[in-house]
Amino acid sequence: MIKGLHHAAYRCRDSEETRAFYEDFLGLPMVDAFPIGTTQTGRQAKVLHTFFQMDDGSCMAFFEAPEQPFEFKEQHDFDLHIALEVDRSQLEAMMEKAGALGIHTRGITDHGFIHSIYFRDPNGYVVELAAKAGEDESNDPAQVKRTARESLDAWQASKHAA
């Protein structure tokens, strides 16, 4: 059984630039960084692997591999983004902090069950900060699960109906 997320790993352009965003701006402490000179399969590599920890112990991790080609591009929200949970007060504070630092931020968006803000990290990845909405009957986990299944089934049927 899967217990939870240990880490999600992405490429980065520059480890220090990435550290400044995730540690200094978002407040995720860097808890590990180690160079990889030889992979487990014996290939030579020049890579730095860094880890930034969230309160639950899970991490965002990055590989800087300057000698390995990788196309960094601005990601569309639908293509790739990571959503990190915060309290509502933190959501508003981070929106203000981003504005003060000149970081383009979108939101606050009301998705019903969460309120979100969005910005890009230095690598072009979309980062969403999400705060749970107030508790009400529309957030009942059993009802949400049933609705999710119904939505998926309707989506699948509509794709094949044309």
C-alpha cells in the first residue's frame, strides 16, 4: 500500500536559483543536496539532487544536470503543475509577498473546494498554492468521490459520442 508522497522530482536550470525560490520565497527548507557522479548503473554523471521539505515530511526535489540536454519551457497549467496546500491566511500572505517581489501571480481563484493562487518557479513550472474552502455538505468525501466517478463516466461518454 502506498503511504504517501516521498518526493516529486523535476529538472532545474540552476540549483541556487531554484533554492532561492523554494526555500527563501516558499519557505520550504532545503533538507538534502548531494552530487551524483556515477549512477547506480555505472554511467558517469554530473548532477546535483536537492530536496525541499514540506510540513508533512514529503519533498519537492530537483536535478541540475548541466551536461544533459533538457528543454525548459513555460508549462501550461493543464500540462504540468504542482499544488501545495496552505492555510487561507498563508494564501493571502503569499499573494502579497509575490507581488512585493514582482513575481507574477494569478488568483485568488475559487474552485469551490479550494481557493488557489498560481505562479511560475524559475524553471517555468507552474506552482499552485491551494487553501481548503470552508467545510460544508459539498465537501463530504463520500459525495465528492461519487461525483468524481460520475464526472469521469460522463466525460468518457461525451468523448465517444461524436
